[in-house]
Amino acid sequence: MKAMLRGVFPPLPTTFTDDELDTGALRATVGALMRTRLTGVLALGTNGESFLVDSDEADRIVQTVREAVPEGRALLVGTGCDSTRATIESCRRAAHHGATHALVRPPVSYTRFLTQEVLMEHYGRVADASPIPVLLYNQPAVFGPELTATTVAVLARHENIVGLKDSSGNIAHVSDVLTRVPDGFSVLTGVAGMMYAGLLSGTSGSIVAVANVVPNVVMHLYDLVMTGQLHKALALQRAIAPLARAVTMQHGVAGMKAAMAIAGFPDSPPRLPLTPASDETVEELRGMLRHLESFTGRTLIGKAGQDDVTPPEVAP
């Protein structure tokens, strides 16, 4: 049986100063997040502005994050490229620099010709060659082609394909996948508003941007569902939802980074052509964090996740 990925993983921001990679700020960000109860991290996801960094920067990002992530917690790295050849090379480089898993998005070029058969061939070849386990990535609104439940079920038979991040926002699709994949195959939701429903359906966790901003609150939601405290979990899910939407669909990477700065993490603008959040957006996000503080009784603004919650024990 494949080893399950369980819990909550933030899709890390990539930190910049004057449009240059800032590894010091990245190291500080990861260090603060790893003092919380998060299960691990994802580097170079879409929220990590992976489309906007070159291969040398990508290597430095993975090296920096690896140094800050304790042994015993997973380091997922986005390795997807448009060609199969480049994706395999990206997986190899990520593994060399300490990644534990490769999250592989579909190609985003020539989408008209990316049939399910082509996608299965692509992912199969990547998984054959990757030195680390592969996670599929389904987000048709961003990448174009959708991985159908049937395609995921076929790919899940591959010994080196161990899971799926599904950011479709479609709980019916996620549920369909869950009925088809073998035991031990990890299905992680990528939409924070679906955490509660996803976990009840059988997902093993989530990779969500809002976990960068309020990590322990999101972990508490996970814990409430897993311990059967469903009324409390549903109330917390609803309380988190406005902030989760704001740092993804509404304001994107700029909103996530602005909210993280309000929460006390190192401030970092997005890389051009993305632009920083407006003053109005910053105040909107601050108001959402204040509302969540009132609901949870935690101090979230300026605390960088350190709201008197003990980090999990990790393997030596």
C-alpha cells in the first residue's frame, strides 16, 4: 500500500525583493510555518509563482525550503512543465535538492490535443522516470485539460503515482475519484472551502493558500473533522471561507502575500507582471483577519502563526 499524505500543506509563496529572489525571507517564512502544526509544505505551486521563476531560481527555492523543513515533514515540489522531457528533468532536480514528492501539473500548451490518452502517456512516462513519488494535479480552470476520474483511476495503479491534488472545486468529481482509486492513494483538495466536505467524503487532507495565513486555524478545522466534532468544524469552515476566497479567487497571489504580511510573515511583493495588492484590498483583508480573530478567540494579526499552539512532534 502507498504511504498516505495526510493533513494540511500550504502552497508556499516565493519571496522577492526588488524583483529578485529573496532566500532569507523565504527561509524565515518556512521557519515560521514549520513552528505551527502544519504537516508539510508545497514549494513552487501556482501560488508560489512557479510560472515566473527560472530553473536556477527553482533549484535555489527547493534548497532553501529543504533547509527550513524539519525531517519527518513532507516537502512537495511543483515540477510540471509543458514537455514530458522537461518535467522529468524537473522531478530529478527537485529530488536532488531534497523534495519528498513531485506535484506535476498538466501541460498548458497545445491543450486542444491533450486528450486523456495523451495525459496518461505523459504522466506514465514522468512517473517511470521520477526518483520521487508523483502527485497528479487537476485544476482545469487554470491548466485547461481536466483529469477525469477514470484517468486518475488508471494512473493510480502506477506504483510511483501516489496521489492527486484536486483544485477543481467540484466535490462530485472528488467523490467520484475517491470511489475509483485504490486504498492508500492520497486525494488532497486544493480549495479551502471544500475541506470539510472533502474530508467527510474521504480525502486525506488539503493544499490550500489560506494555510499560509492562518495555519493553526486551518489545522484546527482538519482536527475537528477528523475527531468527529462536525458542528464545530462546519462553523469554522464557514468562518474561514471569506478569507480563503479573498486570498485565491478574488485577489490571487498578491492578496495571499498581503494577508501573510498582515499576519506577521515577511512582506514580499509578487513578481512582475503581477502587482501588489491595493491599499483597499489590504484593509479588506485586515478586516477579515479581525473577524476571524473574534470568531476563534486567537490573535492572528502580527503573530505569524504563533498563537500558542504546540507544533507536532516529528521524527528525529
